[in-house]
Amino acid sequence: MPISDFRKKKLLYVFNVFFDVNQSGTIDRKDFELAIEKICSLRGWASGSDQYKKTYDSMIKIWEGLKQRADANQDGQVSVEEWASMWDEYSKNPDKALEWQTQYLRFMFDLEDASGDGTIDADEFTSVCSCYGLEASECREAFQKMAQGKKEVNYDQFVALWKQFFTSENPSDPGNFIFGKTKF
Ligand SMILES: [Ca+2]
Ligand SMILES: [Ca+2]
């Protein structure tokens, strides 16, 4: 069965905004290096600091995992088609996520939980999403929709919302808003 338009739009959005950082049309190591710079400058982590190194190592590990699985023709680039087919596989069995997918989920949660208290609030969510170029007001709205009136989202809730993002066909499901966009 082909991927629905709704899911395809979501996958493309994450591809374009969170992964293909230099907007070249494919994902490669350079995009990850740019994302590392973005994240560390948002947090004020100087290159050479422990947190910079930790972010660098995590992101490069995620890239290596993604490339290994998704780069079918081994040209060092992950195309939109490779990306979509990988997430389509995921949607059929989200409890059997690839290692890099789980690492990325954890990485994003920890990044968003800037205070380190185990939950994400609207300010924390908005600061990370807007560093990827999103409108702060839309991020806030997306957080409200995703948290369904609560002030914070914990890790278990985040995991469930994440799965929903990649599997849901229902535009009103709260998981659709986990990447800061309110509409697809
Ligand atoms: Ca790119
Ligand atoms: Ca927090």
C-alpha cells in the first residue's frame, strides 16, 4: 500500500526542517554537522566543551545508523524516497524501531528538556523547535495541542506521541504536533 498523503507530508516536513538542514534535497553528514552547530550555539556550548563533544558524538552516531539503514544505493546521501520507505517500515511495527530512531528520539527529548527535570514544557519545546527555523507562536500552539492542556510532557508520553506522529492517519491526534507544526 502506498504511503498516504497525510503521512507523506509529515515525513517530508521532518526531512526538510530537522534533517536536510542545508536544504540540498538530500540528507548527509554535512547536515548533521550543521545541526550540531545550531544546537550547541542555542545552548551556548563552546566547541571543545564536554557538552559539545557529547552532542557531536550522539549526532554522528545517529547519522551513521541512519546512513547504514536508509542509504540503499550507498552514495552517502539519504534521499526523500529512502527516507519515506524507511519510516513506512517503522510505521508497520513501531515497537521494533531501528537503533538510530530510538537514539534520535531520546536525543530530542533530552535536548528539549533543557532543565533536565524529566519533562518538557512549552518554553523548552519552543526554544528547540524555533532553532530549526520555526515560528515561535506556532511552536507554542503545537505544544498545547500535543500536551492536550497539560503543562508538561514526560518521556513516556513523549515516546507515545512520537510513535503517533509516524503512524497516525488522523490529523487531530496529538502526536502529529511533536515537531512543532500545527497543520499538515
Ligand atoms: Ca542536505
Ligand atoms: Ca524540563
